[in-house]
Amino acid sequence: MKDVQSEPDHRNIDLAKVGIKGIRYPMNVLDKANKAQATVATVNMYVHLPHKFKGTHMSRFVEVLNDYCADLNLKTFFEMLDRIKKKLDAPAANLEISFPYFIKKKAPVSGVSSMMEYTCKYMGEINGDERKLYIGVKVPVCTLCPCSKEISTQGAHNQRGLVSVTALFEEFFWIEELVGIIESSASSGVFALLKREDEKFITEQAYNRPMFAEDVVREVTDKLKKDPRFTRFTVEAENFESIHNHSAYAYTEVAPRQS
Amino acid sequence: MKDVQSEPDHRNIDLAKVGIKGIRYPMNVLDKANKAQATVATVNMYVHLPHKFKGTHMSRFVEVLNDYCADLNLKTFFEMLDRIKKKLDAPAANLEISFPYFIKKKAPVSGVSSMMEYTCKYMGEINGDERKLYIGVKVPVCTLCPCSKEISTQGAHNQRGLVSVTALFEEFFWIEELVGIIESSASSGVFALLKREDEKFITEQAYNRPMFAEDVVREVTDKLKKDPRFTRFTVEAENFESIHNHSAYAYTEVAPRQS
Amino acid sequence: MKDVQSEPDHRNIDLAKVGIKGIRYPMNVLDKANKAQATVATVNMYVHLPHKFKGTHMSRFVEVLNDYCADLNLKTFFEMLDRIKKKLDAPAANLEISFPYFIKKKAPVSGVSSMMEYTCKYMGEINGDERKLYIGVKVPVCTLCPCSKEISTQGAHNQRGLVSVTALFEEFFWIEELVGIIESSASSGVFALLKREDEKFITEQAYNRPMFAEDVVREVTDKLKKDPRFTRFTVEAENFESIHNHSAYAYTEVAPRQS
Amino acid sequence: MKDVQSEPDHRNIDLAKVGIKGIRYPMNVLDKANKAQATVATVNMYVHLPHKFKGTHMSRFVEVLNDYCADLNLKTFFEMLDRIKKKLDAPAANLEISFPYFIKKKAPVSGVSSMMEYTCKYMGEINGDERKLYIGVKVPVCTLCPCSKEISTQGAHNQRGLVSVTALFEEFFWIEELVGIIESSASSGVFALLKREDEKFITEQAYNRPMFAEDVVREVTDKLKKDPRFTRFTVEAENFESIHNHSAYAYTEVAPRQS
């Protein structure tokens, strides 16, 4: 059968990324507490396509995914990238895997446990000999508005917010560590299960730690800057305002100083 | 050219709804303040397909939409339904049109104006001589938790919520009336633009009107039951809890008592 | 601490459904090939709230979810419902659990295996002594337009479609059986991994089995009607038309004849 | 009343973007055929926040939006940016406005007209004296697989795809021009309304113009490179494969050669 994809192309245009997008696959990922956690990933897999080839071979991406979905960790992530690059005979390859990740979390007073969902993402690239991996996590939090507290005789508007951090992975860190840093940088964390004594605790804690989206981003940034493992990262906070139908938003990025 | 759709079908299965789904179209809708408002609608159009026909003619639905998109009101809505039924030679027809609808709203203290978005929906059916129209609206509100307020020394968790009402349309009412009923039944309304004095007002108002999702549904239901124009309706409230990553939810439906 | 939820309410309004919506939880579900499959569920849990109570106790729903997430099957589904009803002291309870479910599928010619995702849903209710369970599944398929094939000298437009079936569960059936019925009722099934010989096979198969959304719904309905286990069900097909930016849609429902 | 936002912050962290996200607003945008088109925009507005200030003033963004929503064009877009920068006393400002945009389109044979939706986006930045504007458009198309056609005796799988172009705006071009370039670079365009003779035409045209996602990106890129108005742009094509439940994807970016 003719291999149309391998035919020559004459338009002289390299394509930065060619591949498959949005494939959903069951996957086992590294888990601090239990070694492995079964989840459902959404995966994008791309290669660089030199100008002389007409197309890429989509099925080979899925074959690689098939081979590695049983055990995703930092080592196998780069093995996947290597395999994609080799199998597609490409100068560069990209891999993005995002998945819901659950951590068992204890309520602050009652100590009851429940599973809390965080959205995680591995984004990596291999380009010639260069390899890079970014790890991202989205953490729901509670924020209480400092302005509203200050100007009101009682109460203060508060809301669910979502804090996203993406960090270049150079030295090992756990997703659980990033989550801990973020949750301690908001007015309060968010839980799946809270008893009444926990609700009281969280309500009062949030009231005593009023924070703008700006504050949350700065708190997280400040902590990450003090940890030498984090050399390049972005921090984003979005508050789903309880008094508006839109979000308050803050974002920053930190890169190593060039000398 | 052969008309495949009109060929006979032998499986002896009537289809309750056949047509087009999710078409997006520019539309002018009836507006209380300005007579007409330009918006972008998402439209589903269906007919009943008797078992003897193989298929329906999709393009005819779009022709009807084309003819009526310049002026959607309650009269033309039923004209559209009649036209669909006739043009598709069908015993029954359904029409669902949902659209963002903006109402100019004044902040409670400063009086500054801004546009607030509500999602509206017309859902109608014509079946032989019977015709029915339901009007729905989704209204974002602020709710403050009565339990959290009661048990905490200071503050109370609050959050954005979404209240949805769907009502059988028999006697005329404005969408603006439904919105007003809903917004007065929550801890506070939600605004696009608030100055600092408004934020103070709303924070304090919400703190003084703590309401569960259950309370909001009961308040709205209570008001609608007292208005003879509303004989059949559903009320739903979903709170995007600021201390959880899931929603608190309440729902009820009211139908005329059968005697 | 005061139990605000248990306080009396004087508005005299029963609420049909009160509870939590959209909680995401890791879950093990029954799997035909491997006994159990780990997935991530989205869960709604409601009770009926009699008019005399102010509110429900949201945390108890999550406690039940916690207790049962390790092993969801048809037996434990009803145990969950019983437990919710009892723990919340309610006359009726509802439970909706939807989750991605993967089935290993072989390509039609090469025989290569890959995992295919289907969205499943259990929806159940317990009301006094009455208990009901509906099982739903959404299956992506390929449909090729009979009209386009008929009128064109070559080719025919085809596209991805989504077929949804919801069936009252009275006698045991596997999700895998429903999926098989649906996939054999479209122009072709859809796969995560296809080699070139499979792509040829599927292209030609689809061209030889042209089907409207109407045909797909009738094929599925016809097969389910002939199986005595399916007494009450709905069938829906939505084609994401390749020549339009909207969908073609067909739907029907079948209920036992009343005598 | 105390202005909490203007208080000093001591963490010494600049924030790249602070503002409001996801506000929905009615808007009139420039339209080639009718001068103005009413639409509903989703808007993000940000400023750079120097490290010494605790927070930004969210309400001022909405005031600017209020002032300009009646007439959005390229001139007023930069006026908005200037106003945001000035009103928030910021060194830099960002503005992103995305909206559904409708163009009247004639079917290829019958000539019947209908409205086709495209998603447009203006993304601009003002940083000191530097000002930049990118214009983006997403265009649904039909693509037919060259490999499937080549290897199959009859037919070829085809599907809806979405092509996205983002271009730096330096010299004037119409959105309609970009749309035209993209629609002529796929197997076929997509329409809201087609009569049977149009469906025949499009089916045959697509069969005679088989294109991978890779081909679509190269065709568009080739045409844009030949037009001196486009100096910096990205092109992306995503095919919602009719034989898979995931997408085929291609992407490239073109920047002026540095000398």
C-alpha cells in the first residue's frame, strides 16, 4: 500500500508541531503516598516535521502511548519522548500529558479524610540533545477579599479560586510539595469533606488571612524563589468573584537572571 | 437528483425528534428597555419523523432560522414552529433557542451602570393543535452560608451561585421580571461594575441575608407561587462553594394541582 | 455547635432534590474483562427534603461516597442509595455517577489493540420501597451520509458522531454489550489505533454502509427492542457534520406498552 | 474609605498581569459588509503591577469597557489600551477581546445565503511606547484524508476541522480576507445552509482536494508568506478525525528573518 505521508512536499515549509491532540487514555502515574495512581489522561503528542515530508504517521504516536501508559513517571516520560522522536524519525518531539490527580487530605480539626482532585500536567520537549520538562498543577483554594473586609462592618466576600503553577523540572520535587506551597498561600485550602468544626475553622482562618489574587501569586512566588529547585516558573491566580460574574486575575513569571 | 430522505423506511420506528442541533446564529430578541437586543443564539430545531420516512431535510430548518433571526419574540417564536412543522410536513415540531441576554444594572449605592449577562432560553413545542412555550433564565447570584455564619466568631463563607428558573409561558411576563424575582431571593445580586461603596453595601447585605441553596430555591418558589401567571415551573440553585471544589445544589418543581 | 440545617422551615415547600453536585472522585468500577477498572467519576448525590427542614447535611453525602468509591458495581450502587437515604433521614434519594470507561479494542484487519474511551453513567433513585437504575453510555462512531453518496459521482461526506443510549436496568447486561450494539449500528466504529490496512477497511466499510443519524437511532432501537432485557430506553445520535458547523440529530424513546 | 489596593507591598515582586478575566459584554465590532456588527465578547484586561503596590483597582477596567463597547475597531482598541494604562497608572497594559463574528456566505451552486460563525480575537499590548496588536480567527473547514483516498477502492474519510490563524497586525487587513485565505486552503469550506446541489458540489470538491492537517497549514502559510502585510503569524489545523476519537494536528509559526 502506498505510503502517502512519506511522499515529498515541495512547499518548503517546516512544521513546528505535527501529531495527535486530545487523545484520552488510562494511565498509571507516580504517587507519593501509594507509589502509583490510576487516572485518565488527556494527551498531545507532536514531532517537528521537516519541509521535505508530506505528513507524519499518526498511528505510531498511539503505539508509543500504548507501551507506556501502564507506568508514567519522570524517567518513562523522557523514554516516551525519545521513542516518539526515533519512531517518527524526527529532529524534535513534544509531549503533553494532563490528568486529574487525587491526594488524600485531612480536614483541619476533625481529621476526617477525603480525596481532593488537582489537575496536573507534564509538558516536555526533546530537541536534538536538549531535553526539557515542565510540571504544572492547578489547585483550587479559597480567597477572602482584603478590601471587602476592611471597608465592611461585618463579613467579607470570599470565593473559590484556582491557582496554577508551572515549573521547569530540573531537580526532583513532588507534586504534593507544590500543592502544599500553594494551599498555604491562600486564605484557606479547599476540601471535599468538612465537618462542622472544620467549617468553623476554615471560615475563621480565611477571615484572618484576607488575600487578593495578587497576594496569592506573590506568596507562592516568594516561596518558590527561596527554594533552589525552582529556577523557572509561572504563577497564576484566578478568583471566581462572589460579587461579580467574572474573575479577578494575577500572573507572573520568574526566569533565572542572565549574567 | 434523488431525494434519499423521502424514501420509505421499513423498520417501523417513529423518531420523536429529528433535526439540527447546536447551530449558532445572530439574532435580535425582544428587550424591555430598548425594544430589541442583538445577540448570538444557539439553536436546536426538531420535528417528529413518522416511521415511514427515511430522513428529514436538514436544510429547511436553516431556511426557517434565516427568515426569523432578525426579529425573535413570542409571536414569531410560534410562527417559526408553525413554519417548521409545515415545511417539514411533520406532525410535531420542537424549537429551543438559548442566548446571552444583557440588562443594564445600577450599582446599589454609587448608581454606576453596567451590563449584566443572563443566559435565556425559549423552549417550545407544537404538537397537532397543542402549543407550549417554556422560558428559562439563569441568574448568577451571591450566597452566604447560614451555618458558617452561625458557628464562626467572624465572617462566613460565601460564593457565586447560579439560579435557574424555567416557567411555562401562558400569560405575558418579562425576562426582566424573572431576573428581579431571583436576584431579590439570594444573599445578594452580582454586578459587572461596583465601586468601593457598593462593595461595602453588598458585603454587609450578604452577611445579613445568609441563605443556603435550599433557601434560595424556596424564596423564588414562594414568590412565583403567589403570582398567578406562573402555573408550572422549576427552580434550581447551584452554589460554587468557596470551601469545597464541588457545588451545593437544590431543586424543585411546581405543577398545577390536578383536581 | 448549633445545627442550623435541622432548624424548622415555615415556607411549606418540599424540595425534590437537595445535595451535592459535580464532585469528582477516584472510583473502581466493574469491568467485564478485568473485574475492576480504576476511573475518575463525576458524582451528583441528592435527597428529597421535606418542607419542615431548613437544609440538608452536605458532608454526609461525601462520607457515603468515601465508603463506596473503592468498589462500584450494581449491588453497591443500591447500597449507596440506601445509605444516603438513611443517613440523611430522607424519604427518597438520587445518585448519578458518570465516568470515562475504557475497553480494549482490536483494529479490524491488523488486530492491533488499543484502549477506547466511552462515557458511562449510572443514574438511580430510591423512593420509599421503589428503586430504579438507568445505565447510560455514549459511543463515538463514524457515519457516512447516504444522500451525499447517492448524489455525488465520487466520495461522500462522513464524520464523527456520538450515539447515546440510556436504558432502565432490570435484568443484567454489560456496558460492553450496549457498546457492541451501538458500534455495529453505525457506518463504522471509531478506534484509537489503526494501521493503514485498517484505515482502508474502515473507509470502505463506511462507504458501503451509509447511514443518517435517523438510521443509526433506528438500527439501535430495532436491536434493543428485540432483546427482552431492554424494556425502557432512549436512543440519541448526533453527527458533527463535516460540511456544516452544526450537528444533525435524531432521538427516540421506547417505553413498555401499557395494557 | 481606606484604599487597600494602594497600600505598599514589601515582597518586592512585580506582577506581569493583574486585572479581570472572562467578563462578557455586548459589543459592536467593525464589519466589512455592514460597517458594524453586534456581538457578545469575552474580555480579559490586565495591567503590569509594580512591586510596590498591593493590588489593582478592578472596577476601573470595567469602566473602560463600558465606555468603548459601543464601537470596537482598530483605532478604539488602542484607545482602550491607552485608557487602561493611564487610568490604572501602569507601565504596561494588555487587552484580549474574543467574539463570535458572522459573515454572510453563499452556497457554491444554489447561491442561497446563510450566516456563518467565526471566532475572532484581538490581542493587544501597550508597553511604554511600544504597541502591538495580534488578530486571530478560527475557521471551521472540511478536510478529506489523502491517505484514506489513496488506499481505498471507494470513498475517503473526511471530517470537520478547525483552522486557527493569529497574525501581527501592522498593515490593514480585513478578517474577511483571512477567512477567505483559510477556506480556500482546505478540502472544502463549511456552510450553515446547503441545498442538495451544493452538497453534491462540496462532496466532489473535497474528494478532489484531499488534504492532511499538515497540507492545510502549509497552504495557508504559503499564501500568507506571499502577502507582505503578514510578517509574523501562526497557523494551526486540528482535524476532528471521523475514524478516531482524537484529533490530527499541525502547527507552525513564521517570524520575520533577522538580519
